Amino acid sequence: MASIESAVSEQLAQAFTVFVPLALQPQMDLLPPDVRHALLGELFRLAVQAWHERSLLPRQGPVTLEFPLAGCDVGVELDAPRARLTLVSLARGWH
């Protein structure tokens, strides 16, 4: 039983963290609730996908992704070695 608990603990320790910096929080607060919900959902979806595909991610340095989402231009940084997905930019756009 201890080996199962150890394996589960190891997997949880490797799970990706989603980080929204304090500096971007005011921009998040200005988003309509449905857009904020879509953005947070996408951040967590990307974190789960990154965790599942972690063996395919670069081991050195973070990867920056930019994409439009619900009328916003979103930038995230995916840092596989630190198991962290960080929102780095958020701007309302015209899509």
C-alpha cells in the first residue's frame, strides 16, 4: 500500500500549477464573467494537457504561447521543468 501512496504523491507533485500574477488581476476583474470563466477554463485545460504531454515538452526554459480567446489576446508561459503555466499577458482585442 505504501508504494501506491508514494506513486500517487509523486504524480501530484508533478501536476502543473496555473499562476495568474497579481499585476494581471485587475485586467481579469474587468472581464465579463463569461469571458473570465472561459479564460480560466482554458488555462486549466492547457495545464492538464501539458501535464499529460510533459514528456514532449522542452526540458530547457519556458515556452511562450499566444492565442485569441473570447475577444482577448492571451499570452501564457509554459515552464515544464517547474510544472507551471503562467498568464503573462491579457488584452482585450477585436476578434
